[in-house]
Amino acid sequence: MFGFNGKQKSVLHLTWVAFFLTFVAWFNMAPFHTAMMKFAGLSLDQIHILMIANVALTIPARILIGALVDSYGPKNVFCGLLLFAAGVCLYFALATDFTGFLIARLLMGIVGAGFVVGIKMVAEWFSPEKMGIAQGIYAGWGNFGAAAAAFSLPVIALLFPEETGWRMATAFSGLLCFIWAGVYWKYAEEVPDRGRNFKVNLVHSIEVTSRRDLVLQVGLLVPVYGALLVFIWKLTNHPLPLLSTGISWIFYVGIIGLFVLSAWDCIRNNLSKLLAGKIPKEEQYEFRQVFVLSLVYALTFGSNLAVISMFPRFLESNYQLTVASAGILGSSFAIMNLVARPAGGWLSDLLGRRRTLFLLVLGTMVSYVLISNAISGWSLGVVIGLALVCSMFLQAGSGACYAMVPLIRKDLTGKMAGMAGAYGNVGAVFFLTIFSFVDEQSFFYILAGYAFLVLLSLLFLKSFKNLHASYR
């Protein structure tokens, strides 16, 4: 397969399945919005809150796990995350009130950080010339877990009474995570002597090689913590004020304090080295690469998360579909992962990284414009067809994006993947918050507008270099 050796194949398949199951768990609520409103007594506003909560903590979790995986290795971190996912799935399935569901979805957001772990594992095992297709297969087949949750969990729920079926299906997704944690621990292997090839530390900031890049990194943190402020604001205000003004201000101050600490961490760990000018030439890189790719991933993954979260219920409400039918058709917005994301990595290796990404972002922008027009009255078949096309561009764009991240500085792959991955959830939080205030047509127009801004940002993307070779 693509010239991979036996060890590479084994690691790749074990790792994408682990990622796949974390995504099944992460999106196990999406097909059951109506069932939860009917049998758990939740309101539509509460469902909107849970949708945002599901992606909120993934933002800091991806940054933290990026540092953990650089320090403790992807095998240990992935096994721990799978066990954590199993526990959260069971907690969610047993919840009886909105507070329980809210805590479960916040904790489940941490599970969404599993993507970063496999990026590191694959980067250790594959050479740069095979990085695009290997990362594409890992991320594409793993991300398919979102689609699998949409079309398989409702079918599993049908095996049980209607009022408990959705609980049994979500608990089942946790059981699968528990089983695979044992499989991954027994059979997954890390590259021998990993510790001598990669810097091991728990510093969360990314090493930069110029003062301008230091400013860029601090600036990149602003939307990360801004998304958390937006989430607290959403919990405090109409239509569902869950937090009092006093409590919300405690959270605001805490989040701003965390931002200040993170910014100081960046400055403290970089400035002295920058002022001394003791950075070897082979370690130098441009942080703008991370900056632009983070904006790209907010589009290709963040908007995808947002649409996946709302699409099944949109189809159920507007086309009078059953929960199972809406789930199956709603998976069309994620089903292209199996081929599109690996194809994005492959095209990036074949045609050039910047050129490929530009074409895919352009296709995403056009697709969102077409969908925004289609949902005003076009047939179900046309809407599903456009969703498939848009999904193809989004998933391929994510594959092309992460074909680049491991090539910037290999020893910093975990942290860079964590930062760019966090932006996927930054985008999801902002987009889902916007969706709670606008109709579907305006929502897709806004996504198209952001795609245009990302297209402009690609003008600042430069050729890629790692420590050993140049890539275009």
C-alpha cells in the first residue's frame, strides 16, 4: 500500500481506528437531538448549548495534548484518551438532567483532541515524501468516525425501546473505545529511541526563531481564549442564562488570566534565546506557516464540525425525515472523509502544497455559496449532492493542511499540530455560536465569507522546510 512497509501499515491502521473511535464518541450526540428533546425534556436552546459545549474544551485540550504527546509519546496518550472517552460516554448515557448532559459534552470535547496524538505517531513513522498520503489516510479514515456516528448509532438505537435506544447507542460507542484502548496498548509500537530524536518537555509554547514570530504566536492565542470567552458569554445571556453575572465574571477573569499566563509562557521561553541570537540555521522556520494553516483548519475542520452538528436536525426539520433517515443522509457531510482527506494529502504531495490548498479553499467557498442558495427551496437530492461536493473540498483541504504541518519543524510536530487543531475547534465554537442567532441560509453565506478571507491569507503562505529538506 503506497510503498509502506509492514510496521508502517500496522501503526497506521491501529492509529486511524483509534482516532475513528474517538470521533464516533465525540459525535455520538449529533443524531439524537430530537430524541433528547422528546425523552430527556431538553429544549432547542439547550441543544444549541450542548452543541457548542461539545467543541469548547477541545480548544485548550488540543494544545495541552500536543505538549503531552511530545513528552510521553503517542501510545501512552492515545490509550489514556480512549479510556477517558469510554467513561464519558457512559456518563452521558446515564445523565438525567441538563447539567449532567452539559458536563458530559464539555468532557467529551477533550476526546476531540485525539486527532493530535495520531499526527505525531504518523509523523514519527513516515518519511517526508510519504507524509501527505500517510497523514491523509490517518485523518481521513479517522474523521470518518463522525459520519459513522451519524448513520450507525441511530440504527443501533432501533434495536432498543425508543426512549432508551439513544442511550444504549451512545454507551456502545464508549464500549468500543474501551476495547480499542487495550488493543492499541498491546499492538501499537513507537519508533525506537524516540526520546533521542525529539525534544521532550512540557512547555506549551512553541519555539519560534524571530521576534516577529513571537508576536504572531501571542496573537494566535487571542482567538483560542476568545472562543472560550464566547462560550461563557453564551452560557450567561439570553435565551438560556445558565450562569449568573457574578459567576460569569469569575470565568472571564480566569480565562483572561490563562491567556496572560500563556502569552508570558511564550515570551519567557523564547525571548532570551532570540535576544542572544543563538538559533542554529537548521532550526529556523517562519511561524507564519503555523498561523496561516491554523486559519485554514478553522475553515476546513471547524466549519465542517459546525455543519455536521446541525445538518441531521436541519434535514429532519425541513424534509420531514425520520431520525434514522436524517442521520444517514446527514452523514453525507462527513462521509467523504474516507477518500477526500487522503486524496488531499496525495494531491499535496503530487501537485504542490500551496497550489493544492488554494484550489480546495476556492472550491469550499463556491460550495458554501451554492448550498446557501439551495436550502431556500431546492430538492433534497440537490442539497445532499452539494453537501457531498462541499464535504469533498473540506476534507481534502484538511488533508492538504496536515500534509504541511509535520514538515515545518519535525521536533515540534505535536505542539504545531495541537495549535492548528485547536483552531479547528475555535472555528467550530464561533460558527455554532453564529448559527444560534441566524437562519441556515445566512449561516452558509457567513461560512463562504470566511472561506474568502482564508483564500486571501494563503497569499502569505511560503515554501515549506523541515530540518532536512525543502518542500513546495
